[in-house]
Amino acid sequence: MRKGNKMKNRIEKYRIMLSIFILACLCLCLFGCKKEDTGREKIRDIEFTVVSGEDTPEELAVLIDERKQNEFKLTYKTEDAFYVIRGYGVQTTGGYSVAINECYLTSNAIYFKTNLIGPDKTQEIPEAQSYPYVIIKMEYLDKTIVFQ
């Protein structure tokens, strides 16, 4: 009988320890999970202008030319403007374009979302390589640019 009581006591101790462990895990889950402000909530859209090649500052044009073979993300500031550039590297044919999906301000950053649009299959596609990129010009805000 003593052996049986010892075994019951051990089992009871393990149950108590297991219960305490599960309770501790639940407390960590409940109290460890709190809503945190990630700073991604949109405050406002950013007004911008798409810049064409001839309106690109010369120094910026050189920087783009140096990087255009590969995908790149670039910002450039002048005295009166701030430029954000997204390039998609060399493409085997022409006909590509870059769409600007979003450009907005949050409490922590400016989010800039673009995507590459392939050539229209219904039209003749130029066989020459192309280097699609987009340049936008906007007000300068002392925020990090997040490319998406």
C-alpha cells in the first residue's frame, strides 16, 4: 500500500506542476500579446509628380544609369525637391512599364509601392533590352522610404 501511495503522490505532483506550467504559458500568451502600433496606418496620401527623362537632374540621371542593369531603389534630394526612384533592372524586351500603386505617409515612414507591368501581348513587342524605372518628385519629409 505504501508503494501505491507514493505513486499517487508523484502523479499528483506532476499534475500540479503540469497545471502550473500550462497556466504560466496561458498568462504569457494573454499578457504577452498586446496591440502594438506598427506605424503603418496611413495618415495621408503623398502628392507627387512622375518625372520624365528630360526633367531628371543630371546627377540623378548618372546614378540611375549606373544602377539600371539590376533592380534598384533610390532616393535623391536637391535643394527644392525630393525624388524617389524604383528600377526593375534589365528586361529582355521592350514594352514594360512601372505602375505606382501607393505613396502614402505614416507616423514612421513613407510607403512607396510599385509593380512592373509586362508588355501588352496584343501589340508588337520591341526585341531590344529595356530598363524600366519610375521617378517621382515630391515634397521633402524627414521620413524613411519603405519600398514595397
